[in-house]
Amino acid sequence: MTKAPTVDDVARVAGVSRQTVSNVVNTPDIVRESTRLRVEAAIAELGYRPHAAARRLRTRRSSTIGIHLDPYAGGISGVVLDRFVHALTERAGERDMRVLLYAARTPEEEIARLGDLLEGGEVDAVVVTGTFHGDPRTGWLTARNLPFVSFGRPWGEDDVEAPAHLWVDVDGAAGTRAATRHAVEHGAGPVAFLGWPRGSGTGDERERGWREAVADAGRQPVRWTVEENVAAARDTVAAGLADTPGIGAIVCASDSLAIGAHLAASVAGRDDLVIVGFDNTPAVEALGLSSVEQLPERVASGALDLLMGENGTIVAPRAAVAGAAHVLVEPRLVVR
């Protein structure tokens, strides 16, 4: 087995001292640029990686990012968060960071868990998921000066020009706009939206994209709401198709709702009905339904870019700067 390169090997190849190599790795700003570039070239040539445990002892930092693991609730759309966590773990590893998963059933329980992690020095930063109006977690983190970024907007009055904290999200309105335009092109008659009850920031954004695209196309808007449940979606669409038989397409807020709509359409003999989901899960792929894909891998990269700054280390909490405190990922429509 080939011996892993050491700091002494890097120093020898670069023609510098061990301390200079250590400075380049840990405090590059104090090293002359020409020397830093020579050391970095030697590091790249040898494939040297600093010993993580030693670095943690030296810097008194955990090099760890905490992220909440949602309780298992069955269903279909949870695969998106699974992909996000996997991508975050992989990309954090590329930056010499680790990811620590913690479980909690409620926001209050999550805050208590975060308090334990913070007190024990187990995390240097946190990625918050599933933000909502009045989310107590983000205020708690801000008050304790713990660096964090949210997968989901702050849901304030101005999340773009003056956001309350760093955030990354998928542009849900752009996704449903694309889905609705596709539905208009391939289906005649009103384009219905099957969404969640109002009050969910994410759901309201997805409804907005549909509403704007329907208005642009001059089509009649038909809105149905239901909780996130396949059977409930099936029953709601069955009743809706009976009341409005001319429906030409249905844009859905999730793949679970799209599958329910597909079941109702099949029973009603409406195989011509254009149905578009949101999340592009394996379930809709198997059924041959079109769907909007969130691209959680891009979300994970955006979260780390915000959290770690230009120099690749966790940045201290800072005031949100217009245009630099958020990343909005454009989803893609997968047509089948």
C-alpha cells in the first residue's frame, strides 16, 4: 500500500519549512503569494490532505455541519431531501468538512438538540431545512451567533433584497410556470392546479407560478386543494373532473398529488389528461408522468458556497447583503 504523503513531503517538494506548509494550509493570508502558490502546487502534485483530527485539535473547531434528519413519514416526495443530504455530505467532504445528522420531531425539540450540539462544540455550523412562516429555529440560531444557512426562504416581507439570514431554495414558481406552459401546449381546456391549503410558503410559491402562466395563456384557472396524501388527491380530482369535465391538464404541487390525480384520471377514462408533478421522484418516472425536478445537488452546492465563503472556511454570521445572501436554484421540467 502506498504511503500517504506527509507535511514533510510537501515541504521537501516545495523547498520550504514544515511551518510554512502549515501556514499555507491554515492561515494562507500570512504567506507570500509566490511561496503559497509553490506549496499549493506541491500539495496538488502529491495529493496531500491535512490530518483532520489534528486540525480539529489545533483549531478547536469540529469541522462539522449539523443538519436535521426528518422523521420517517412514508410517502413519495421524501426522496428529495434524501438526495439533498447525500449531496451535502459528499460536497462537504470535498471541502474537508463532515456532516452530522440529528433527529427531532418538532421545531422545539430541534432547538433543544441544537443547544446540546452547540454546548458540546460538536458543530461549527447548521443547515436548516423546511423553513416556514414564524420559524423559531432561525431566530434561535441568529441570537446565539451560530453560522447557518437554510434550505428554504426566511419567508419575510423581502427575502431577496433584505433577507433575515442566508438561504438557498428552489424557484418553485419558475417550476410550475414551466409545467403550466407545457400543459397549455399539450392540453385543451382549463388548466387546473392541485395544491396544498394556503399558508405554506412553498405551496403558495408553486401556486403563484401556475396562476401567472395560466393568466398569460388566457386559460381558465381551476384550483383544487388537498393535504399531501395520494388517496385524498385521487378523491379530490375525481370530484373535480365530475364537476368540470372539460379540464385539459392538471399541474400538481407534488408528485404524491400527481399520482393521486393520475389514479382519478384513469378511473374516469381520461388518459388524454396532461398531468405534471413536482419533485421528479422514481414513482412518477415509473408511471411515465412529467414532473419538475428540484436538483437538490445544486441546492447543496449553493448552501455550502454561502456557508463557507470564498476562502473555503465557515464564515461568521454576517448581515445579509443584497444579491449575496441567497441562492435561488432554477428547477427543470422533465417531460415524459
